Amino acid sequence: MAHKKSIHFEVSERKILLRIIDLIVVFLGVYALSLYFDFEYIKVSQENTVPLILLGVYITVFGTIFELYDLQKASNFDATFKNIVITASTVLLFYLLTPVLSPYLPLERIQIGYFYLVLILSLLIWRLIYINLIESPRFYKRVLLVGEISNMEGLIKALNTSDPNYKIVGFINSEASKKEAVRFKEVPEFKAKDFLKTIEEEKISEILVASFDSEAIIAEVYHDLMLLLERGFKIRDYTQVYEELLQKVPIQFVGKDFYKYFPFSRSNENKLYIFFQRAFDLVFSIIGLIIGLLFLPFILIGNAIGNKGPLFYMQERVGKNSKPFNIVKLRSMVVNAEQNGAEWAQKNDVRITRFGTFLRRSRMDEIPQFYNVLKGDMSVIGPRPERPFFVSELSQIIPFYETRHIIKPGLTGWAQVSTRYGSSVDDSLTKLQYDLYYIKHRSVFLDFNVFIKTLSTILYYRGQ
């Protein structure tokens, strides 16, 4: 079987492509502006190395904050256009406010307008090309799923919502067929005897094996998988792809060999990383408390008008190694909000005051927790600390729930920037998957990613 590989882009490749081409088209736009017009503000030349590097840094950083590199939004023109305008506006503002590193203001201020238009138009033209070319079906990764038919619905549903470029063409049942077996009709089922033929006819570029009982794989399918492996065909494990695409650990598919999925020691025993993380926590918590003091007069006025009661409240939470501590927050609910016992906070919760809604959405209610970070009870980044009542309840329902306590809880975290507010057991399961992904992969790069996404959450007023 001579297999001709199709062209497709991985998630990481598309993100890198977007970042690199964004910079190239902006620099080309600036070069064209100085080449064909009387434009003196900034030229692409060796003398302007520092201003050009600064421009590239601003585009990359603010493009990340304003979600230019979110692949779901990058495939939508309306969202892309809005994010380009916001990014270009912010880049221009900061560029003008750093005159030591950026060029001096031109005598003809209209040149700043030309520069602004070039930023928007160059990015917009390239992103239109991306949406209509790279995001088109010709570059989809066509995948064939091999696994037990009983698990097929959950497997396909999870991946189909993660990346529109990752196309599951169909599946092959890895178990022996039974007449009374329930059929799955969401995607086509191909016969095991036609395995190799299906790969050729459907132009499959990757096989995803999702068999949770390898002993149950029928000999015919196992033989073809081995043959494909020997020919260099790409065969991957489902949990590996799930974690890569969704950036969370698939604990619902983890069985007795759970230790394969949680190699936490590689990230939690790095002494240098832990030292720098604590140093960052100390510096950032001091800055956070100073900013909180600056906002305090306005918060006091808002609390007096919209909250009418105590400004702060303390609540017991579970910390590292399941050790309890008292968290400090700005009160956002009515006094005695839980007089009938602990309960989940819901979307549009009637217990949240008018001013409390603002505090939550702006994340200002979290400012006092910088005190907990300073004390060492928390870190800036980590799983959000939960209350003992809910920890006790959830640990009995959700496997591996207590595992999130092997590191310090955080002010913000991968789960907070990746999914909605947890208000049920199902939401807690999803948050745990993201928390375990962070614990497993935590690094300076992932911490920076969480920090940038947190800024996006605040700027887009998405808190709850």
C-alpha cells in the first residue's frame, strides 16, 4: 500500500505560523509604506533594530492577550477583525508611550495614522488568507479512530469540539462484533477487514487507538496496526491526543494504570523552578497589595452603596497537602449568604450584590488574597482552593480529586482561564482535568500563558 501523505498543520504549528506571519506582514507593511510614500516615522533598517524588535514584542504580547492566537477565534472573521483592531490600537498606544525605545514622534502627525492603518490592514489581509486557505478542508487532518464501540460516542464528542481541523472520518470497532451490539451512527463505521483499504480511499493521515482493553483488540485489527507501524504510518494513543488538543488530563479514561498519566515528579522536584516561582509570588503579591490600596477608596464607596455590610470576609479553604487555611476576599454576596448551609455559586446568583458582580467580573474581589500569597498559603498560579465541605463531597465522587492538593493553590490557574466557573460536580470534573494538566506540565512558559490569559479574562470582563 503506497500511502501519499496529505498536508495538514498541527495545533502548535498553526499557532507558530500565525505568530511568525503576523510579524512578517507587519514589517513588510512598514517597509512598503516607507518605500512608496513619504513615511519617516519608522523604517525597516539596521538603525531601527531596537524599535523594530519592540514593535514585534508588542504585537506578540498584546496579540496573545487579545486572543489573536486563539485558534477557535482565529478561524472566525468577526472575532479576528475585532481582536486585530484592539491589538493594533494597544500596540500603537504603548509604542507611542515608550519614546526611549520607539522612534521619536514625526512632525507630520498624520504619519501615525498611516502606521496604525498599516498595522490593521497587513494583519487583516493575512488573516483573511489564513481563514480561507489554512482553515479550509484541504488542510484538515483526517483521522480514523480504532476502539471499542461502547466508548465511541464520548471519544468522538470530546475531540470534535476541540479543533475544527482535526476531522474524525470514521471508526473501526476493535472488538469482535456481536449481533445484539448497539450501533453508533454519528460517524461512519468501516469494517475491520477493510482497514488498509479504508486508509487509502479516505486519505487517512493518522490513526487514533482508543482501546481501553488491549487484550480485546481482535487479531485482524492488531495485525494491520502492526503492519502500518512498520511502514511508518502515524499511530497515536487517544489519551495522548486528548491531552494535547484539549490541554487537560482525560481522567475519565484513566484506569488502573493511572501512574502512566501522572508523572508529576518531573515538574514538582525542579528546585530552581520552585525558587523562582516563590520569588515571583513575593514580588507580585507586594505589587498586588499596593494596587489594592490605591483602589481601596473607590472600593469602600462601592461597598457602602452596593454591598452595605462588611468589606472583607474570611473562609476556610483546603491548601497544599490538604492543610486548611483561611482565605481573605472582598465580600461580593449578601450578608449571611449561606445561612442554610454551603451551596454552589450559580451564574446570575441572586445572592451576589450589584457591586459584588463588578468585583467578581473584574477579579478585584481576589486582591486581598495577595496576603495569602505573601504568607505562603497560596501561589499566584495554581488550582483554585476549594472549601473543605466540597472537597469532602467531590473526592468521594471524582477519582484523583485530592491529587490537586499536591501543590499550593493559586489566585488564578489553568482551569480558571480555560473553562467556566465551577457550579456543579460535572464542572468540578472538568476543572480537575485542567488542574491536573497544569500540575503535570507546569513550567515558566505555562505560567506565562496563564498570566496572559488571566489578563484577557480581566480585560474582557469575563469573571463570575
